[in-house]
Amino acid sequence: MKLNLLYLITVLSILSTCSSKPAEQQGEKHVFYLHGRIIEEQGKNAFSEKFGQYAFDSIVVALKVENAIVHAEIRKENVDARTYAKKVSAQIDSLILLGVKPIDITVVGASKGAIIAAHTSDINEHPVNYVFLAGNNDYQEANNDWKFHGQVLCIYDLSDGIAGKNYDYWKKKDNHTTKFEQLEIKTNLGHGFLYKPLDAWVKPTKSWILRQRL
């Protein structure tokens, strides 16, 4: 019930944001940023002894592109990834019903957020854009059967010992994607590369948001 209430509030917020002018006149992009698990556990000002401060606000600002709205809800409990993905999928559907083009919607997920984004891409059949940041390892491959939709960019860091595996396994599977690309980076920050708005992942993410066309 609590998750359903949060979903309703979020959808109403999206509707109020987008309904002030006709959808065909908006031409705006929508970016969903899905943060890592540590913020669920500690809140927006999360701090890791190993990786440092999670710069949530700075990341949200860094993901802003021209004529875009960044949706960055803070998950306040240890949510089930598949359940939360259904919520995100419904939000995407709501935007599309308002007239937003799927190509103008991007879901960016980091760590657990990338797992949620992967579930969303599996659930939602619209050709929206996805960026998975550090969301793959042996466990994910053994316990999920995702078939992605849309345009998918996977970014992984070779120094990441938690989720730094490439996405070859998923790329070789039967998917419904129109694009499936990978980017290998090496920041030597381990999983902590997600905690900061580093150019190594922010620039290709923003490029992915902007370069997709019908």
C-alpha cells in the first residue's frame, strides 16, 4: 500500500509538471535517475567509508541537459527491484500518454538503480533509452532472464570489484533492443566511480540522451 501511494504521488507530480502546456509544444526530455542502494540505507547524504560521499545532488545537476526534466526520487526503504521497476514503467507509460515521445525518455540507473533500470527495460516495451551503470555481475546473470527493450548503453569500470563485469552475456541474448552498446572505463575508483559526477560516465550518458533520434 505504501509503495502504491508513493507511485500515485509521483505520477501526479509528473502529470502536473507536464500538463501546463500541450504535449506537442513541450518537446522536452525526461531523465529518470535511479540511485544506488546506499541511499536507501542512509538517505540522500549517504557516506561510504570505502567510497566516500555519494554526491546525489551534484549527479542530478550534472545529468541535466537542455530542455530536460530530471526525475530523481529517493527510495527510502529496501525496495524490491522488480516491484520498483513496475512503478518506473508506469511512470514512463504516463509520460507517453501525455504525448512525450519514447525517444525523449531516458532511464539512468546506478548499481542497484541499474538493476531496477534493467528490470524496467525488460518490462516496458516502449523504445525508450537506458543507461546501466555498474549493474552486472555473475549473480545477475544467474538470477535474471531480462530481455531488454529500447536503446541500451552499458557502462562498467574495470576497477569495480562489485559490478564491473561487461554486458556480453546480455548482448548475446535474444533482446528487443534497437541499439545495445557498451563502454568500458577505468577510473581506479572501484564501485565508487558512481558516487561522483565524473566525466568518464556523465559525458557518454548525456551524449546517449541527446543523440537518440526517431
